[in-house]
Amino acid sequence: MDILMLGTGSAFAKTFYNNNALVYSEGRTLLIDCGHTAPRALHRLGIPLADIDAILVTHIHADHVGGLEELAFQYSLIYKTRKPLYVADTLVSPLWEHTLRGGLQQEDNHSLEDYFDVRPLREGEAAELLPGLTAELLRTEHIPGKKSYSVLLNGTFFYTADMKFDPDLLRRLVYERGVKTIFHDCQLHAPGTVHACLPELLTLPEDLQERIRLMHYGDDQPNFIGRSGKMTFVEQHKRYTI
Ligand SMILES: [Zn+2]
Ligand SMILES: [Zn+2]
């Protein structure tokens, strides 16, 4: 599979777009998370919304779901289509009731299903989202009291989305489940209260660091190039083969 980040910025970054990804498999495209900057990033890259075949949401924060209202309206009004929307079963109701309903509810449209082909995912159960692309949601810690998920793609590529430092999970994934590549969110400065921070990630053994690429970083990321141990930074708008 290939992956291209629409953005690699933290929730507060201004020089980077939101940390959202396009994953390509067998000629089809999955959008992982759709923050408020996603429509602008797609426009900048010249990628029409029609090219997205399915959407996966990891958790409910504006840098991950803030662009869904626009996609819903564009797919409904302009493209006349309902795209598959994969989301944890626990988040289907909150996504509509707490985030999207305010903008999307209208006379004939009363639910998320009126805009998307909603496909709930169960934690720990791999599902085929596109031909040749399976995804398994793993519940990971991000904000106390908030459900948030990371994604294991094709059993070998771990995409954290947003999570706190969890070295035991990373070890299990690499040593027991055969994960080869990890795209990890990275707050550049300590303390890492709701994200892993770079000083924490630098405590990992080198053989783990070599598998990790850093994303979801702040605007001062250029100051940290060459200071991330064996880990390298993912660059937005660059396509990587995994
Ligand atoms: Zn985020
Ligand atoms: Zn978040």
C-alpha cells in the first residue's frame, strides 16, 4: 500500500495541515481522518473528492473530523453519492449527535446514514475496507474519558492517529504481531500529556525507533530534524510505499 499525508500538523499547527492521510490500495483510496483543513489540502493537491472511495475516522477531534461536514454536503449535493464511512461502533452516535448534527440536520436528512454509508467497526476485528486493505482498530489512550482508536493496516503497518506514549503496546505490535512500520504522532516538547512526546519516543530501543516515522507535530518541527534518534519525520504531501 501507499500512504500520502494530507497534513502532518498537530491540532494547533498553522504551517502544516491537519494530520490526515490518504491510503492507496489496488487503485482505490481511503481517507483516514478528515480534519477541518482536509478539504483545502485535497484542493491544494488537485485531488477531487470523487477520488476518495472510503473514509475512516479514528476519534472525534476537529483536526480529525472537522472537515466531514463539507464532505457530507459535497457528496450529497454535488456528487449525489454516499461514501462508505468506517468508524468505531462506539463513536457512530457521538459523531452525529455531538459533532455533525448541528450542521447537517435538515428537513429530509436526520442521521449520519443520510450522508454516508456508515460501516461500524468493532475494536480488535480486522475488516477489509478496500480491496487488499484490511484495518483493525485498537483502542488507545489519548484524552481521559474519550474513546480514541489507532489503526493496524494489513497487519504490518501501525498508524497511531493520536495516542499517548505506550511502549508496551509498541513492543507487542513489533515483536509479537510482526508490525514493520509505525507512523506515530509526536509532540515535540515534553510533557506528553495527551500525545507521545519526542523525549519519550527517544527512550525506545533503536530497533523500534528504526520502524517509526513521526507525524502530528508542531510548527517548530524544522528545528528537530536530525534530533529524532533513529526515527524520521513524515513529510506531508509526499507519497510513501509501505
Ligand atoms: Zn490530532
Ligand atoms: Zn486527538
